[in-house]
Amino acid sequence: MLMLLKSIKHLVRLIIIGMSMFLKNTLVNSSAFLKQKSILLLLLFTLSPLTAATPTAVSIPLLDWSSQRVISKAIGNFLTTENYQVQYKTMSENDLWGSMARGLVHFHIEVWQASAGREFQLMVNKKRFIDLGKHSARTMEEWWYPLYVEKLCPGLPDWKALLNCSQLFSDRNSTKGVYHLGPWEYNDADLIRSLGLNFKIKKHQNNDLIWQELEKSIANQRPMILLNWTPNWTDQRIPGRFVKFPEYHPLCETNPSWGINPDLKYDCGNVQNAWIKKAAWKGLQEQFPCVYGLIKNMDLTNEMIAEASALIDYDKVEEETAALLWLDKNLAKVQSWGDDGCFSNGSS
């Protein structure tokens, strides 16, 4: 398709040159000549976007959490060894949806249900991009604390314990407890109001800042509570527990009378045992069928995701090196995801 469009564009250029010479020699009226030439030039530029819209490189988004970045780059490295051109585009998850719908990026490997499930499903329902299915990994995203905090706040992990010891998590400027959150969209403000928690939210620009705060708190054995998730590097490196809020139910998000607070919604925790999915630009299968098959068959486990984040956030390995290490460890699995005949050492 790309070679055909290039040939058409080249042919149009030759026609323009020939017609321009003919018109220049035969048309007496110079304004008529310019008018005819403008029409031909318009034809050329009308065809040009067709060529520009045909991607020559696989475009991979890099978002703002470590496992997504490391594994995305690992997949990019694998494709590079298979002679694909690869480019990366750093963006927020909010910007991802429109970019993938327009084909500016071609796939996303970690759509987490609690934080992105609703937006994802809305875009799939509108046929803006394609749902490529779930990973084996199961996830939870919720308030979390280092294990030593339980000695300071008896009753944890039950959420009701926070009603009596919120001051342990406060800063110098307030008696309210501080809950640390990254640059993601959750319903924590609604949860705090619905359950009457004496907490305020401190939103950090990236998760690196949260981990720095956590490192300081652990060094001083100071109480800290934050948004965490599993699979994550803390699974393998830091003992801790998730707060047990009232169990999630879909009606908790829509019907105030459903939960323990009859007047407000979101008086429950996030969904547990949630999915992580893959998504793709709807033109990916046509333009890069083997890449489409690779991502469709891709199946990450909790351990694979946790190790990717641990390399960056705990072991402090550079991102490029982390991607190489992760791919080296999981190369056989990555190769097995390829459709028959697609890759040099794949399932064929």
C-alpha cells in the first residue's frame, strides 16, 4: 500500500511537470496558466495526506508508571531486533485515548480496570480503538501502608481504624491525615467524604515522588498511607497491606442509598481482583499484522509486571537497562506470543 501511494504521488508530480510545460507554452493568458497550475498542485496536496497517514514506524506510548514504561520499551526492543522501526511517545493516560484513536500511537499494554476501566470501555463502545483482551495478571488499586503502621494504628487493615488515628498521618500544617496520590484519577475525595475520614489528599506529579516519600517514612518508621497497587514492586520488596474498605459493588458508584452512607455515593473501596487489558489502534492489524498478533497474544503475569517496576523503583536501574534486563529474562515468552511465521524465533 505504501509503495503504491508513493508511485501515485510520483506519477502526479510527473503529470504536473508535463502539464506545466505544456500550459506555459500554449496559454497566452498567464492568469489562466496560474489557475490551471494551482488546480494541479491542489491535486498533489490532496493525495499527500494519504501517504503521510500510512505509518512507517510502530508508535508506542510511554505513560507515567514504571512497569508500563519498562515492558513497553522491552517490546519495542524486541520489534527492533525483528527489523521494525519503533518510536516512543511520552504522554499522560488522559492523552493516550485520543492519541490511540487517531493512530498517533498504536497499542497500550496496561489498561488497569480501577483507574481507567470506564474511559477505556467508553472508547471501545464508540469503536475508537480495539479491546485486545486481558492479561493473566489480576490487580488491586487501593490505600496502602507499610506493615509497621499496624502497631501504631490498632485495628488496621479495617478502614474504621483510620477514624481514630488519622492524626498519625498528618503533616505539620494540619491535624488531618495525609493520603498520598499520584497523577491518576480515582474517587478518593468522594470516599473520604462518604466515610467521614479525617484525611486530605496530597497529589504528586509522578509516582517517583511518592516512592521518595515512602523511603523517608520507612527510614524513620513514620506512618504513611498512599495509593498503591498490585502487581507492583512493593509486592517483592516492602511488607505492607491494603486498607479494607466496604466491598466494592457497581451500585456504590450510582446509588447513594446502597452503602453505609445513605446520602452519598462512593462509600466503598475499589474493585478487587480486577483486570489489566491491552488495547490497540483499529488500524494496527492492517498496517502491522504481526505486531497486532504479538500484542493480542501477549499475556503478563503479576510477577512479570512487579519485576518490571522493581527494576526501576527499588533496584534503581536506568530505564533502558531495565527494559533490556526484563526482555532477556522473558524473551522465550515474548517470542511465543508471535503468530506463526511472524518473527525469526517465534512459535513457528
